[in-house]
Amino acid sequence: MEDFCPIARTAELIGDVYVLLIVRDLAKGPRRFGELARSVRANSRTLSDRLRRLEVEGIVRRTAYPEIPPRVEYELTEKGRGLVSVLEAMRQYGTRWLLAGTAGGVGAGAPARGPGEGETGGAPDRG
């Protein structure tokens, strides 16, 4: 991958569906491992790997609390919060062009839903 290309470097960092879903969930505030596992629908090994990678990259902060049972929370750093606008742009694109129930999306000129519109409390929002 070209280290000098910011688009290639960003794609390398967030070009994994689990990474995108983790950042989406943490944009709402700190989350525990179990909450992320349920929402992201990743197995423990995959989720641990992605969280570790995001922590090394400075996207996620891991905080362990000295309690019994142990409690660990994950939250976005300032660098991680910088990705939220990228995910919002992806949400808008997906809403406009990919989620209309047809192969072509909702079509040209149709308005995309705004942030948070159309989300329900049922199954995890995969987008």
C-alpha cells in the first residue's frame, strides 16, 4: 500500500466491515466488549483483534477498571472521532444509492436520510 497516499492509508485502516461497525458504535459513547460483540456480530477473537489494532493506531482507548468482575470499556479518541464524518458520508451514500430495495438505489435526485433517521431499536443497525 502506498504510504504517501492518504486515501490508501485510510482505506487500509478502515477498509474492514468490523472496524467500521466498531467505530459506528463507539461514536455513540463508551461501550463494553460484550455490547460491541452483540452489535457488531463478530466472534470474540475477531473483535479482540480489531479493537487491539484500533488501539495501536490511536483510534480507540481501552480503559480497564479495578473492579470485580473486571470491567473494560472502549471509546474513541480524538483521532477516532475524526472518522465519524467519514462513516456519516458512507451512511448517506448507502442510504441514497444502495438501500432502496432496488439494484439502482433510490435514484438520482432522491434525498438521503439525515443522521439517525430511519434507525430503529430492533436489530443492530449494520450501516
